[in-house]
Amino acid sequence: EEDVDVPSRRVLITGATGLLGRAVFKEFNENNWNTVGCGYRRAQPRFEHVNLLDSIAVHDIVHDFQPHVIVHCAAERRPDVVEGQPDAASQLNVAASANLAKEAAGVRAFLIYISTDYVFDGTSPPYKETDVPNPLNLYGKTKLEGEKAVLENNEDTAVLRIPVLYGEVERLEESAVTVMFDKVQFSNKSANMDHWQQRFPTNVKDVAAVCRQLAEKRMLDPSIKGTFHWSGNEQMTKYEMACAIADAFNLPSSHLRPITDSPVVGALRPKNAQLDCSKLEMLGIGQRTPFRAGIRESLWPFLVDKRWRQTVFH
């Protein structure tokens, strides 16, 4: 018997082994796209192993697969790592992005470049796509350089800026939101939590849905390009996220201590880089999972005290 029809629309996802990339892969794959993901350090059988710094390997996969859409999720996203390894970070966030944009142009693919709210200094939110970026740290600077590089190399590009992400992690350290879970769970010792920086935690499933909706709109309308913002709409400090996580699992939060001073160590962070998402909303694009529901789904497997199960199922 003939195989099931392979969908005619092809999408290539970089960073498909990462937190966002896995969700983007799943979203396209489950919605009638012929989906190929590539990863590097964590490449598994279902993903192609591609070093994005190897321009020949990149050329080959793009030309062999001939995607209609490329979603570029791969990046060095840890601000403190970028500060410590600026050259490597610039290679991945800027040079590899520029090269991918050239290759995308070569097969007339629509490129979605994932960027960040950290391109803004956080002094006058909310930020529209037309607002002038002013990154405070090297991570924001490399991602902004990457934006410019992709737009220069391929006019058929969408830059999608998003804030701090969370979702179904493989390890708690995979997200700046989920990494707090152990501090929340081990209530025998008090934990200091930042209560200065205003964040908008965003579920990777929602970003994935936005990428797919943008890609599908683009297939019908070539005017879809340029810069776009997407974000969750619940404003929280890390302290407030930690309290919400505790609440979601019926755990105490009295051991969590809010710290209202601006952080001294590590890369500089914007105080409030809230993204205005009205441009995508006007196009009818978007999806928002409430934080408590999303975080419960994401952190459930990492709950140490499984007695909590009773409160859900009985």
C-alpha cells in the first residue's frame, strides 16, 4: 500500500533539539507540514546533525530539502555565557544567521529569525517593532546584529522577538523560569529571588503556534515580512513567578525572599522590556497559555513530593 501522503509544504527548523525548537518542530509536524529539524550537540535520530558554523553543511541541507520556510531557533541564549565567550556567541548568533539567510534566499525560502526582548534597554516599555533598540548586554547586541544581518541578506525574512521562555523542559536548567523549581520545592531553606526585573514568561508552545501561523499567512501573502513581537501578557518578577509556581503545586512560598535591588553580578539586564504585540494580533495571529496552566504542565515531571497527585485526581 502507498505511504501516507507527505505534506507538500516543507519547513526546516534549526535548534530543533532545544526548548523552543522542539515545540516548533512538533507544531509544524502535527499540522501537515513536512518538517525537518536540525540540531548539533543534542541531535537525535529524528533530527539532522548540522553544525550551523559549517557553511557547506548548511548549504547542503537547505538545497537538498528545498524548504519553503526556515525557522531559525538555534542561538547562544544565556547572557552570562555570551559575555564569557563573545567570539563563539557572535559566530552562532550573527555569522551563522547571516549565512542561513543567504542560503534561504538561494532557495527563496521564508526565514523566521528568532530574536529577543533584550534588544531593548527596558527604560520605556512597552516596545513596538518600530522602537529603536538599545541592548544593554552582549547577548542583546549579538541578537540585534543577527537581526540586521538576516534582513540584509534576505529581504524575505521575519524577525520574531520574544521574551523569557518556558515549557516542557528536559532539564530544569533549560529555562530561566523552570530553573527556579528546586528553590521553590525545597522550602526548608530560604531563597532570595529577584523582584526587580519585570518579565513576561512565554510558553514555547505559544511561540511555536505563532511561527506556524506566520508561515501559513506568508504562504498566501508575500507582504508578511519584517519585525514582529510576541509575548505572554502576565507581568511577573522572578519572585512572583516562583510564588505562582508554588501556588500551582500547592507548595509553601514563605521561604522565598523578594530582592528589590537591581542585580549586581552578571550581564546587565533591562528592567522592563515589555513587547507590544498588537501588530501580530491585528493579523489575527497569536496564542496565549495562562502561566499557571503552562507551568503546571511543564514542571509536573520534576515534582519531588508526589503526594500532590492525590489533590488532582481524587
